[in-house]
Amino acid sequence: MTATPVNESSVRGTDVDQLPPEQPVGPEVPGAASRIRLGPGSRYTLISTLGYVTSLAIFGVLVAVKGAEPISVYHTIISSTLLNGDALQQTVLRAIPIGLAALAVAVPARAGLINVGGEGQLIMGAVAATGIGVAIGAAVPGALSWVAMCVGGALAGAMWAALSGVLRTWLGASEAVTTLLLNFIANDVMLYLIYQAWKDPHGSGQPQSRPLAHAAQLPKMFGSQLNIGVLIALVVVAATWFLLQRTGWGFQLRVVGGNIEAARRAGLRVNSLLLSSMAVGGALAGLGGALNLAGVETQLRPDITVTFGYVAFLASFLGRHQPVKVVGAALLFSAVALSGNGLQITDGLDGTIVDILLALIVAVPLIMAKYRRRAA
């Protein structure tokens, strides 16, 4: 059945008032039709920006209640981390273990796993690096000792994380729980060593290992506090990005994380992928612990990681488990954490108040995740 073409004769004799009105063209009609509509991406960016501004405002109100001037507090945070050369270098050095431990969270997250064990994996990496570094002392050339400590730290972190992977794949145990529990066990292992077998006999009585020989310590760059661990970390970040984004293994992890049952039906070796993602993540955190030990601390002591692993978990969450964004979040968290000293000295605040600022910063992605689910 074909439609009859509409022409002048077909409407002849028809009252003009009965014809449909012509639609206006162009911007002549004001109102809803002429309003600018934001796309989903623009709305998300706008709401995220407003969320972070609100977080800063809430923190400003809090410090005002504490008797400090909000503008002065924000100036202290910036000046004590970004405008001070020494503090900026310390920010970068602290960001190395935090960033690598955050990547240890991001890699398993691609496969749908939750690694809360960055703290324990950092500790085990530092323990392995200490054992190797103290054992070889100055008998091995510096470059070889650095490689040995980094490889040893990475292997120790990988094995520690793989324990949770095995418990998940073989017994169905939650990796979120097992990695968290392994943090406490790793800390106990470290405490036993520095109180007993590895305690420095020539120290001041404090629980700490013998210091690394000078040849085993990572060398400084350009006469600054920065060491070659910065370059190693940058190479590892780039390699991690390539591994996740440009390799078949990274693609298979995304498939498993998207739908584990569909991955099994497609013939993917799901258990191997889960276990390997945990091992790779642990290796990254273990390397972070080794670099922190060999480049900054030079000896094992109780508070060597100072909760870096837990901060790293938040950094990975803030960076949405994307390597480049995760590193940026690690730098941000490192700067905020270091600013606590400046706030204590300059503004008379308790340095731990920066933990509230970190919590407010992390709260924004939580709100945005809920917004995205509702929008979907």
C-alpha cells in the first residue's frame, strides 16, 4: 500500500485553520527549546567539581571551629608541600610506596578482586629487601645489590598476595578478608625479626635492623633527596599501564571482572587469571616496600610503612583503578599527609586533622558512584 503524495490539489478547498501550524525555525522561540543541555560527561564533571569544592568548604568550617583561619590553613597545605623544595621532594618519595601499593589494588580490581593487603605486602617487600641488603652488605657491587633487593622485595610481595589468591580460588575465601588479616601477620613477622634475629646489636636499644651498607643504598639524583627509585617507579607505572591496556592478559582480566561466569563459558582460565592478578599486584607493593627501604629508610623499623598500604587503597579508589590517575591520587594523598606537620607548626592544629580532609576527598567519588548508578 503506497501513500498518496501530498500536493496543492489534495489540500485545495481545505480551511487554512485546519492545517497544522508551521514549526518555528532557529533561535526565535525562547524557553526550554533554546536552553543549553549538558551531556552526561559534562554533568558528571560539574557535579564532581562541586563535590570537591564542598569538601574543602566543610574542612574549612571544621578548622575554623578549631580556632584556625581556613585561608591560612589552605595556604599552609600548599606552601608546605608544593612551594617548598625539600617538602616537594619528600612528597614524591612518600608517593613511591603509596603509588605502587595503589597499583597493587588496581590490578586485581580489574579482575573484580579487592586487595586490602597493600600494607602487609609493603612490609614483606621491605623485610625481604632488608634481609638481602644486610646479607650481601658491601661485598656485592651497588647495582647488583639494588637489583637483588628490588627483585627479592617484589617476589616476597607476590608470594604474600598469592596466599590470598590461593585461598580465593581453592577455598572460595574472600580475598578482602584474607588480605586484611595477612597485614597483621606481616607486621608480626617484621616485629619478631627486629626484636630478635635481626636486631641491631650496635643500635640504641630501639627495635630496628642493622642499617644497609652505603653501597646497597639507592643513590641520590642531581644532589637532591630524590633517588633512582623515582625512575624505577615511573618505569613500573608505565609497564603496568601497558600490561593492563595493551595486552591480552589485561583484556582477559577485564572480561573476568565484568562477568566471571561468562568468562568461564568463554573458555578463559579464570582461576589462573585471578591468582596471577593478585601475584602481580603483590609484586608491585613488594617493590614499593623495597624501594622505600633501600632509598629512604635504609633499615627496618616498626613504623616503616606508617599505614601507606591503607592510604594506597583509598588512592586506587579515588583514581578509579586507572594507573595514571592512581599515581596522581597517590601524589595528592602524599602531599596532604605531609602537610599535617606544617599545620601543627604554623596553625597550631593537630597534624592528624588532615585525615579528615582525606576522608572528605574520598567521599566525593562515593557520592558520584551513586549518582552514576541512578543515572544509568
